[in-house]
Amino acid sequence: MFETLFCSMVTLLPDYLFRRYVQGKRIGHEITLYSVWYELRYGIVSCLMLTISLITLIFYFHPSSTSAVSTFRVLPILPEGSGRVAEVFMPLSLDTEVKAGDPLFKLDSSRQEADVTTAKQQIVEIEGEIALAQSELAVANAEVEQAEASLKQAQDELDTKQELFQRNANVVSERDIEKLQTTVDARQGALAAAQANKDLVETKINVALPATLESARAREQEAEVELSKMTVYAGVDGTVSQFVLRPGDIVNPLMRPAGVLIPADSQQERIVAGFSQIEAQVMKTGMVAEAFCPAVPFTIIPLVVTDVQNAIASGQVTAGSQLFDASQTSGKQGTVTAILEPLYEGGLDKLPPGASCSVNAYTSNHEKLSSDENLGTGEFVFLHVVDTVGIVHAIMIRGQALRYPITALVLTGH
């Protein structure tokens, strides 16, 4: 409507003034309902053509989008294993502020507690085996000492007999010496066996049992870790929203999350908007934009385009069991995704996360007009016109902000 009124001022109005004051034709006499087309055909055609051109120029170089939303990141509240809820530490409310490390809920941990008790009992048993092995080592030491004493006694007797035999062969027989030699050999074997048994007990005390004890302690730590997983804590500072979990509920990390945690640093950061594909060549990083959000009535939020996604999501192909068919995307016009952030600090503080908005982006050729000396006259005028007509979009979004409360609350009956 505004474009039509503006174009009629430079096309239809001059045509009428010429007919009225130059040709002397009057409304209701020479200019009637039946002759208005013939009399004002040049102004009407020029007005329509200029209006269409102006609207095209405005909407192409100053893109608009109604698919804009104040995005925020959420974290699903999930345990590392499934189970039945035994205790809940959160109140029944829509939003609850939590700090990192605050307990949220606890699953039934009877099996994990039994595993911890079993692991501790195994440690006690192994420590008892170590104490028993110490006693076995004392017995082995005593056996070694006994074997050494017996060997020394037999060796002394053998040495005495051999000395007597060397002095007088008739005093000691060779048979006695052979018996004593056999006794010495037997007691040497007994000493070796006692020493081997002692080494075995020492190896058991110094190597085998400590390794078994460390394994048992590792199993205890593992069991305690599994027990600690039964209590789910908040990973970051944020807000737990719509937490309705209660004792007796079943929680599964794959099928049934316990709730949603909104991190404190993920709110009120940016707006994501989807613009038409025809504006893909116009959308550039650094463009100034404005947003109107019904959640903040009578307010225009200044923004700046910080990033423009090169790919269009509707054409993505993922690995699967079916071939991609382009006809499946027909009728689904994907949009060019752009990220917009507040131009001034705190610009989105009052905007609730997830609020929908309408966004206008504005093309600016100010730097090119002020620095490029090779611009032709036609291009110079055209770029000035492009920057100037952006005011129409600015007026439109402000008009929308002014009339939206009346339209939503009164005219629609909501």
C-alpha cells in the first residue's frame, strides 16, 4: 500500500493534474468511472509498473524473514545407565535454577551397593591371605633353619668319620661313611626344598598377593564409580525446565530422558533466521538487521548478521538404506540460514529463549558510494535508490510492531 501511494504521487497524480489543468477535464464530467482508464491510462500503467519494480527492489535488496527464532542450547538429563528412580532432589516446578554439581535424582542402587560390599569383602579376604602368608613365611624360615642345622650335624659326623677312616681304616668302615654321605645328601635336598618353599612364600607375599590386592581395590573403585553413577548431577550452571520425574519412574538413556537442562551461557545469545533462496546472493556477513518479536511488544531490536550458512539443509544426503530421490524434496523450498546477534550489548536480554521473530536485513552501499571513484552515474543513482528504499522496510516492521498487540489481542479474538 505504501509503495502504491508513493508511486502514484510521481505517476498517477501528475497525469491527473495534466488532464485537469491543461486539458480542462474534470472528475464526474469528462473523467468518469467508465472513462478513467482511457483518460488516466498512462498514469495507471506507470504506477503499476513502478510499484511492482519498487516492491521487487525492496524485497530483494532488503531481505525479510518470518522464520526467525531466538535459539538456545539444551542438555538432556540422562543417566549413564537405565534404572528405576529411587529419590528425586528437585522440586516439582517449571523452572529451577541449579549449579554445577547439584544432585538431581538417584536411581535404585541396591545392586551397585552389593557390588561395593563384595569388593570390600574381597579386599579383606586378600589381606587375611597376606597375614596368613606371613605366618607361612615364619614356618618356612624355621624349616630352613632346621634343615640347615640337620645338614650341619650330618656333615660334621661325616667329616669326623672320614678323618678317623683316614687315620685308621679299621676304626670306621666304608659302609658307615657311605651311609653318612647319603644322609648328608638327603639333608641337603631337604634344605633345598625348605629354601624353595621359603622363596615360594616370599613370592606369594611380595608379588602374587599384592597384585591380587590391587585388582580387588580396582574392582572396589569400579564398583564405587558405578554406584556414584546412580546419582545424576547437574553438569553446568543453568535451569532445569519442566522436571516432572518422580520416584518409581523408569529412566533409559536411549528412550526416556529425565528432563532438560538449559545452560546459563546458552540463552539470549543470537537469533537464527531462514531467508528465501532468491536472496542467497544478497545475504552477507555484516549486514545490519532489525527484528520484531511478539514476546517484546512495541520494541525493535537492532541486529547484525554474523554468519550465513553456505549450504541449504533441504538438499542434505545422509548414509542409509535408501537412495536419494530428488523428487522427495520437490515442494520443500529450503531457506538460507543466517545467524544474527544483537548490535548493542544486552539487546536480547528481555527476549525469552525460543521466542519467534520477524527479521528485516538491510543492504548498505555506503562504503562503496563513498570510496569507489569508478562508479558510473547510473550505478551511483541505482545504489543510492537501493539504500534509500530500505526505509520502506523499516517503516513496515515498525508498523507491524505497533499494530501487532491490537491484531493479536482484539481483532483475532485471542
